[in-house]
Amino acid sequence: MLDLPFQSAKQLASAIRRKKIGAAELLELYIARMEKFNSKVNAIIATDLPAARKRAKAADAALARGKPWGPLHGVPMTIKESFDVVGMPTTWGVPELKDNFPKRNAIAVDRFLDAGAVLFGKTNVPIYLADWQSYNAIYGTTNNPWDVTRTPGGSSGGSSAALAAGLTGIEAGSDIGSSIRNPAHYCGVFGHKPTWGICTPRGQAMPGIVAASDISVIGPLARSADDLDLALKVMAGPDDIDGTGWKLALPAPPKTAFRQLRIAVMLDDPNAEVDREVQDRIQAVADFLARKKAKVSDTARPAIDNAELQRIYVLLLRAATSARQTDAMFQRNQEIARSLEPDDESYFARLTRGNVMQHRDWLRLNNARHHLRLKWAAFFRDYDLLICPVASSAAFPHDHAGERHERFIAVNGKRVPTTDQLFWAGYSGVAFLPSTVAPAGFTPSGLPVGVQIIGAQYMDRQCIQLARMLEQEFQPFVPPKGCD
């Protein structure tokens, strides 16, 4: 069994309930680890230790009375900086917001507290949550605990780094462009991007924003698939207003044996070439599934034009985040958009058009998106799950020069734009589908690789179930060297 700091939240909660360790003692263990190792990774960037210590003592007292609070009773946790937590700042990495202390918790935070968690800190993000790296002018750069010269991913990079380094018990992040999935892949942990709309995001937003965003979701990160399932149950469901009229009933996984599963495998795509080292690990998962008598196809695909899917996704993605522009930025982007050649389909051109899109154009794209959604639904009548890469490469070296769309990564010995790999984010994200990331092993140089498990809309727990099966028989979480 893994050493205590690296155990799953479910195991930690069990140890507390069985009185093998107290909540206060466990909190101090994680605080001590934070003081020892956080300078290496810079994952946890804000804390409220007095409040956490008071709550941990209260958790021990409640258990002594025979009144545990919930499934995460006494488990120390941190959460992505973008979630509102009373007593800690919410900045989204924006320097002008460094003194923004919210007056109430995000709904997801309250739900974790109601489940018994002891929240003691917040984890780092890129500015506006808009990068696959996690750095900003307020808190600096977060490093990957497997190789501190490399990114832990983003925008939930602090979340994944803290989990991998054994600095926290469980985490939660957000995902509009693989911001849960990509960090899980880079750091060798588990992550789940839920079906759009099932987890209320209220309180995970910049000041004054109360409307849910298109595509964007909140969801859990953890060191085990069981923890994903547990945390999803904690987080999911309508807010107090919507809860008056509807309730969430996610189906239990209907298939729990390998031989029952019909799985499509996708290793690569012309829209986002995948490094051979990553492909090899996805293929290893597929080969394992075939040996376990799952029905595995390397040719089955939804009847979708992937290039068109990528176009739709990038335009809708950029439209979804376009409100962040100042009036001056918007006017400048309108001028740039007008100057673009009609056949310019570069990422920059799509970014710019999405930023200034008219609502009439958005409605057309949204309708096209729902055609994609129907085609995915038809595909999932024949196949239970599709597995594919999370990103085009394993974690890449820190690179903060210029804008994200101006940077490159190495894929199969070539320099390719970092933004190409957004294809693997949008492949499921644009159509609202759930995706789970599970560890799939390591590159020859020792960097983690994750496999993305895509399921039908609302079949979140089937995605997590396959992650659980792979964890048990193929590849569990492994702590990085140097964090013990």
C-alpha cells in the first residue's frame, strides 16, 4: 500500500473513521509536507491554516461523539484557486484581483465541507485560467513534480501537482480546454471532466459573474478512480434554484467487467499529431483491454468530420471567453477580424473571429455542435467508450515567451503549435461529453502519460469505472521520485 500521504481520500477517510489517525494529526502531516516540498513545486499558493486546524479538531470531536460528517470526514484537501473560499483570495492569476477575498464559498466548496473535508489551501493557476502551464505574476510558476523544468499542465496545474507530490488528499478543478484532463495526464493522477451542466459552477467565476459558461465544467482530480466517483457524487447536482425543479440521477456503470465492454481506440489525428511515446501508451492500454476480452476496435469512430469539429470547438471556445475583453480590446479584435483573409483558418484567425462573433453566427455554430452531439449519441449505441490521447505529448518544458498561440512543443521531432492539441480537449468537450483521465504508464524518459476515456452524455460513472478497472489491473497512481 502507498505511504499515508499518497493514499486515496477514501483510504484516508477510512483511517480516520477507524481511528488509526486523527483528522488534526493528518492535517499536520500534510502541512509539514507542504512546508518541506511545496518550495519545489509551488503548487499550494494560499492557505488558511488557523481555520483548517480548528475544523480538524472539530472533526475529531464529532467522531468521538459518534457523529461523522460525511464520506470525506476529516480529509485534508486543497482546491483550485478559481473557487471562492472565505478566508482566501480568488484572483484567477490576475494581479488586479490579488486582494479579492470573497464573502461566501463556491457551492462546490460548501459541498466538500458538508462531506466532511478539511479545506486548508488553494492551488495555482495561469492568468484567466488560459494556459496549459500554471504561472502568473502573483504567485509565480508551478512545476511538475516529475521534472521541475516542465509544466504540470493547466489550468488546474497546481491541483495536479499538489496531488502527485502528496501535499493534499483530494482536489477539484475546472475544464473548458482540458484544464482538468491535461494536468492529470502531465502529472500522472486521475481527473474527470463531467458531462456539461451536472455540477453547478456558481462561485467558480471571476467577481460579478454568475452565469454558467458554455463548454466549461468543474470536476474532481484525485489519486484514485474511487475518489473521482466519490467526489463527483459530492459535487454533482443542481444549485438551490434549479433543485426546486430537477434532480440529477447519473446511471451506475452498467458494465463492470472487461468482457462486457465495447471500446473504440484512437491514437492519432491529422488535426493534432500525437507523439509516438504517447501513442505507445494508449496502444498498451488497448492491447491490455483486448487481452482481457473486451471488444476493441481501432477503426470505429463517430460519423464526424474532425476538422469541422475542431473549427466549431475553437470558435465556440473563444466566444465563451470573449467577455473578458475590454471595449478597446474588442474594437481592436474587430479590426483584426475584418482584415483576415476569408480562407484563413489558422488558430489565431479562429481565436479572433470567436472573440468578436455575432450572436447569429454563434447560433449557427451551436446548431452544428448539436449535430455533432447527435452523431456521438449514435456512435455510443454501438460502443460504450472511446479511448484516446489527452494531449499531443507528455509534459513539455516551461515556456512563457509571448502568447500561447505563438509557442511550440516537440512532437515526433518536429515543432508544432501548442494550440494544435486543443483538438483532444474539444473532441469530447464541445459536445458536452464526460471524459476521465487515468494513468497509462510512462514515457521511456519517465514522464507520466494518461489515457482519455470518453463516454456518452451522462455516462460519467462508466468512464470512471473503466479508470477504476485500469487502476486495479493495469496502472495505478505512482508517486514521483523525490517527494517521499
